[in-house]
Amino acid sequence: MKTHSEILFQLVLLGLMCNPSAAQTNQADSFAEYPERTSQYLARLHGKGNATHAAEFAFRADFPGGFTAWRQTARAELNDLIGLGKIRDSVGSWTPSVKLDERIRETGYTRQRGEIETEPGVTIPFWLLRPTGETMNPRPLVICAHGHDSDGWNTYAGVYRDADHEAKTLQKDGNPGIQAVRRGYVAIVPATRGLAAATQIPDLKGRHGNRPCRAQLMHCLLAGRTAVGERVWDTQRLLDWALAEVDGIDPSRVAMLGNSGGGVLTVYVAALDERIIAAVPSCSFSSYTSSTGFLFHCDCCLVPHAQVQLGDMTEIGSLAAPRFLLAVHGRQDGLHNLPDVERAMARVQLIYEAANAGDNFRHQWGDSGHKFYPNIMWPFIEASFNR
């Protein structure tokens, strides 16, 4: 393990240098350029180059009490920032309830539609997939979170509208629930609040740009919540139910994964909930902004004051340490800038090393675009379960 002084030196150096290896990705730091006056404003606003060191709860090697104390303090701050306490206070003594339909038998597994009322009047539909036959018992559990796809929870669970929908899904390996259950895992594929059509707040009169996810965010902000916080809350209530009520799940082998907005949710859940042993955010985990201030994520994925208080999304992902975290990105994914991604992942690696868990974090590039990479994802999850 590196000494605190060595880690501090690397962190300072990381904030000052450009990653030369990023040149091979054929994307430059001019991924998104603003007019000069705007650039100056954004540089000052986001403090690029020193924001992670100036933020009160950003990780630093000399944090009083070391990594463990930092994680405890930063996690408590994140819990407040995303509004989990507000949600908890608003539901009071409310107990979530679950309804399950009859099981549907498929080849090698069963599919069961369920609904969980995570707070009064808020119902989140989900699919529960369980393998059949004599496989491992108890079984690992994998939660699969979808992003900006109004039908994403069906897609991830292999419930297709038609043959064309199925073909397009398989082409981009977009059915992780099916992939999981065919590996002998129990899979839960929930609708993501505000993203799935079944859970959206309508954007009446197009007030929020005809974007229901932004309508969700604005209503949340007005009430002291965040869209991310609501999605984390829903996921944790599903996890409570699954570990208590679904037979044959091994609580020591729980993973979560998601692509795009589902990957962002995966980062936040893993940061806050230690029941997640292995987390795989796909095409999603990076800095909040590029080196020029460009926002990488949808409005609904952002958390007010997070940059000021915690420094960057790198800090949030690193709260999963020392548990297992794999960040996957596509080299041809136009939504993220490769040099910015590599700088961010280098910082996560340094924080994991400070937690004496450098081997538990991995960043890997897929050769295609904005999609899952099963050949990278599943070996990592399986290795994590076996360590």
C-alpha cells in the first residue's frame, strides 16, 4: 500500500496533468468547446483542476482518521444531498408492500411480474427472474437498473414488443436480466422511477421540454429531494424485500449493474448500500463535467451541491471501496469523452488504493458504443462472488 504522502503527491499530479495515453482514443480534450467567455466562467464555476481538492468532503490522503473516516463522513453527506432523509421523513411508518403475479415458465428459468409500493401511492413494477433446475443454491442476486428507455425494464428482462425489438436488444446485449438468470443467478429488473413510462410524472404542456425525467427532477428539487434519491430509495426497498422474502438468495453475493442512467443509479446505490458486493456501471461512470465544463449526464442524474461538497462523481463511486467496482465504457460512445473518463478513473483507482483495495476496482474499455459488454462484465462479477 502506498504511503499517504505518495498518494497525496499522485492526487495533486493527477489534477495538473493531461493523460497522454488518452491520445490513442482519437478523442481530444476539445470534445465540447464553449465560447471563450463561457469557458472562463465554467472553469471558475467548476474549479477544474482543483475542485476535488477544494471540496469539503472530497477525498484527500490526510483526511482525519484516514480512508474509513472519510468514507463514513462523505457517505453521510451524500445521503443528505440526495434527499434520502426527506423521503424517509415523508413516509413515516409506511411499510412497502409487494404483489406478485403467477410465474411464467420459460426455458431454464421463470419470469414473474411484481409491483412494490415504495412509498404511499408510488408503485414500481419489476420482473423477478429465477433459474430452474439444479444449479447453485443459495443463488447470487443481480439487480439490473435501466436508463432512459420508457420500456427499459421489459427490455432488460427479455420481454419484447415484437421481433424487431428483440433483434435490436440482442444486437447490443441489452437483456442483462436474461444473461444473469441463465448464469444461475436470481435477477430483479425494476422500472426506474421517472424513466420508465409506468413510473413517469407527465410533463404537462411540455413545461420541462417534453422530458418526464426532468419533470420528476424539478418536483423533487422543490420538495428537497432528488430524482437520484428517489431511485436509490426504490432500489433499497426492493433489496429489503428480496433478501427477506425471496427464497434461496445468498446475501453475501449481491451485484448491481446498469447501462447509461441505470449505471449512474448503480454508482449511487453501491456508494450508499454495503449490501451491494459488486457494482458494474456501464457507459455512465465518469466526472460530472468534461475538462471544458460540458455536463456528461442528464439533468435528472445530477445532485445539487455534490460538486461543491464532494468534489466529483469519482468520490461517489469510490465510496463503494473496498467492495468490487467495475467501470466499463465504450470507445465509440459519443456521450463521454475518453480522456476525461481516463482521468476520472485514474482518480478512483488512487482512492481505492488508499482503501487498500486497489485490486477491487477495474476500468475497462469495450470496443463498441453505448451498450453492455457481457464478456467484460460477467467474468468480473463471478470473480467478485468467488473471492
